[in-house]
Amino acid sequence: MMKISKKRSLRRIFAGILCMGILFTGTQPCAAAAYGYDEYGDPIVTATPVPDAQTADSSGQAAADTAPAHSSYYSQAADTDSIEGWPTGPNIEAQAAVLMDVNTEAVLYSKNADTQLYPASITKIMTTLLACENLSLKTNIVVSDSASASVSAGDSSIYAAPGEKFTRDQALMAVMLQSANEMSVAVAEKVSGSVKKFTELMNWRARLFGCKNTHFNNPNGLPDENHYTTASDMAKIAKSAWMNPLYRKFCTRRYYEIPPTNKFAEARQLLNHHKMIKNGEYYYEGVLGGKTGYTDASGNTLVTYCRRGNTTLVAVILNSTSAANAYGDTASLFDYGFGNFEKTDMKVSMEPVPFKVLPCDKYILKNNGNTYPFYYKTKVYVTLPKGIDKSQLTKRQAVLQNAAGLLRLKSKYYYKKQMVGWGMQYERNVVSDLLVQAS
């Protein structure tokens, strides 16, 4: 009896602590209370108190069973709703969001797309992409003292020790699956020599991707007033990262094991925390992977890739009120995208297209004057609302300079000023070839 009594006392103490947590966090008496939240926005310890009799309605239904209130952004219309003939977007809880076709770069849905917000750990998409571009398979990453000490209690981490050695793939799996903040710092130091130099590289790449409202100040997304992005910019980064096959390896992996290292005697099991992938709590058909993020300052952030047929979409969610809402919003966006849009082949001619530019010595050699012949190498697709004919599109063209190699002629297709797809044509000869032929 004494043992039973002690257990009951401990339970009462524990329950009392939870109830105090409810009072101090300001949550409703019948709502689930939590001590805290992990990097993904999920409660670490949760308890659901018994509802007070005064909170039940006349039918005996507890107030906790009623639907939660929507966020202040829920009823806000999408930016894309203002496009004539465009399908009306779903209401979502998040402050900002973008849905983009990865291949055509058509933005199917946008809401507060250019509002600067904190990204949290979806920052690690850029960190991982830069590591994929700059580190070889044989690269070893040794965790520095500064990297190991860069995390605080409660931060997402694999508890890497100073001097601990990892392969490139082990380090990047820790970054993308476990969202390990100290491993993000270790990767940054390996790529650029210091976090400062690495963030300069991050910002340079962001500008190349067309990001106009983004500034990175660390490689892991921990809160910093000089570290921000937008849903539009993050979609461009996520799209560009997806084009790298090595990045996709780390982005889509469901499980990975890091074997014992020189500093840690046991294997580390890493699980993908994105809950919309197969066997996840919020599984959605076609989801390939993505990246989660959460801090108190950012709210829940989420990037998700989903493919059905010949269409791959990426959804970006910023400042959602909960992980559940972030996943729910993402599912609503994918339902909207796959249900209302279709990819259309522009059936462009593969014959050379003449395009006039300034005279060039290259073409004087061939007596071509100032007319450049450009060639398509692949088919061109656009993403349009179902029922919209491609004959309603307009086209804008521009010659893109190239520091080394062929000039490019880029054609962008628009529906009511909304870009819905693009194609690239290339020169066939370079000046060095012509000079060799002339000699």
C-alpha cells in the first residue's frame, strides 16, 4: 500500500505542475497544455486536463471539443485571387505562403508573398545546397569547439562533440533529418572557413536565385533580427535546390543511421521529421520530402515537395500558428494546385530562331551580321488554370549574357501578367570554335 500511495502522490505532484503550466501559459482550461515545444513545433510533454463543469454547454459537450478559432490571417484573400480568371485559393492559417511549379516556376498561389519573416530551420535548405555544390563525397567534417558550443539547451542537435569526425553525407543527413544546429555550423565552417564567410556565400546565391527580400545571418535559422526571408524568395531557393540531385538525396531520406564515431560509441538513428511523407502522421500522396522549422520568433515554417504525374509542386509556409496547421495548410495548397492547374506543352519549334542583337566579331567571321541563331534543346511547358488556352498567353524575350559559354535567349510566357512558364534557347557555336575554324 505504501508503494501505491507514493505513486499516487507523485502523479498528483506531476499533474499539479502541468496545471500550473496551463495557468502561466495563458491557455484555455480545456486545451492541451505543454511544457515546451521542440524545433518542429510539436509539444515535448502534453497533458489534457479534465474540463471544468462550467465550461460544458447545455448538451454536456465540453468547450474543448469545439473547433479552435482561426488565425487572424485565415480570412485574408490570396494575392493570386486578384488575377482575372484565376482559381480562388483556399483560406489558410499561415501569415504567408507560396505554391510554385518547380519546373515552370509558375506561382499558383501566393499570400503575403513578399512579407519579410523569420525562416527558422528551413534556412538549412540553402546550407545543404551550398554544401552539395562545394563538398566532395570524400570530404570529412571535424566539429570545431565553436560549432559544438553553438547550441543551447533545447536546440535541435545530435550533440556532436568537439573533434568529432563525420563524412559529408553523415553531416548533411544530420542537418536535414535531425535539423542539427551545430552540424549546420560545422558544415558552414568546412565550406567557407567561417560562418561569416558562409553567410556571405548564402546571400550571394540568394541574389542569383532572384531573391530580393532575403538576408541570411547564420546557417541554421536560429533567431536573428538580420536573418529573414519571404515566402516568394524561399520558394525560389527551394525550387533551385530541388534541381540539384544530391540535395534531393538528403531532402527525401526517411531514415539514416550514423555509425559510432571517434567520439561517440553508439549509432545515431535519424528520422525525417516531415510528417507528410509516407507513414507520417499527416501523410499526403505524392509528398517527397521537405524541411520543417520552428522557433518562438518564427512560428512554424514548412517547405514541402510533392509530385503527381509530370508535375512537381513546392509549397512554402511561413509563420503558422502550429505544426498541425502548417501541414493542413500545405495539404490545402496541394489540393488546390493539383485540382485546378495543368501543365501544357507549348510545342515550340526546334528549328533555329533568329534574334537581332548588337554586332559582334563572332558573327562577322561567319558573315551573319547581327543576327544570332538560337536553338531549343528541350520542350517548353507552362502551367495554366484548367480551361485556359495557351493562345491567351503573351511572350517576353531577352538575351542573357554569359561570362563563359553560349549566349542564351530566354522566353517567358504570361497569363494576365502572371508568369506561367519559360523556355531557354542557346547558341550553337562559341567564339573560340569560330576562331579555330577561321585559322
